[in-house]
Amino acid sequence: MSGDDLPPLAAAQKRWAFAAAALFLIAIGFLGFALNAQVMVVFAAGWVALQIFGYVGALRVAKGDFAHPLFKSQVMLHVIALALLVAVILRATS
């Protein structure tokens, strides 16, 4: 199946896919920082692994629909994880 055979993504699907990709890139960046600074390495590696398994599992159940409520809940779960990470960093630096 080539890319020409696939239907175009709806606007909502594009937004949720972009949000998931942005969170994944943030997690990869934090993993690089954590490995370099040797702080919170277990959290950083676990967060990346949780995203990989969570997104793949949600997409499998949602049959590839990025706007499915299960996929949206995965994205929001990682938004909360990012907010907690920011809170920990702000608390540690103040």
C-alpha cells in the first residue's frame, strides 16, 4: 500500500498527531539531557518507553485514528507528565 492510497488526515487528526510527536521529541531531548547530566535517567528512559508503548497500543486499538479518544487520552497523559517534570525542575531550581 503506497502513500497515495491512504485517505488524507482530518484537521483534528493532524493536531493530535503533531501534539504526540512534539511530546515525543521533548521526551527524547530530556533523555539526552538526563544521560548527559546523570539526573533523572530512570524517569527519562521510562517516559520515552511509556510513550512508545502507549502511542502504539492506542493507535492499534483506535485503528490508526489520531483523533480517537484513547489516543487523545495518551497525549493528555504525557502533557501531565511534562507539567510534573516542569514543576519538579522549577522546585529544584528555586
